[in-house]
Amino acid sequence: MPDPTPGRFSFRELEAGPRRDTAQAFHDIVTSVFVWLKDGPEKEEALAKLADARDAALKCAETMLR
């Protein structure tokens, strides 16, 4: 299946390690949300909140590299 969320939740450009693993986990969740939930404002809100959560999780993963 092609990536339903190109760019927004990509992870393939990241080096192997905690940041990529974290980004891939969010990509997998977002793919499920994208595929299974019907379109509408609630879906968009869910995707926006997942984007915020991903950003916070990636910052946390960066600390693992120090």
C-alpha cells in the first residue's frame, strides 16, 4: 500500500536509531487512522494531534542519542 500520508509522517529519511523507530511507530498509527476512520473534522483533528505527539516524541528520542 502506498504511503497515505506523504511528508507529514515520513520516517525513511531518518538514520536508523531511536528517532527513526519513533517516527515509524507514529507513521504506522497514522496509516491506520487514515485508512480506517471516515473523513471529517474529527479525523483531521486526530491527525493534527498525532503530529504534535510525534514532534514531542521525536524530541524525547533525540535525548537518547546524547
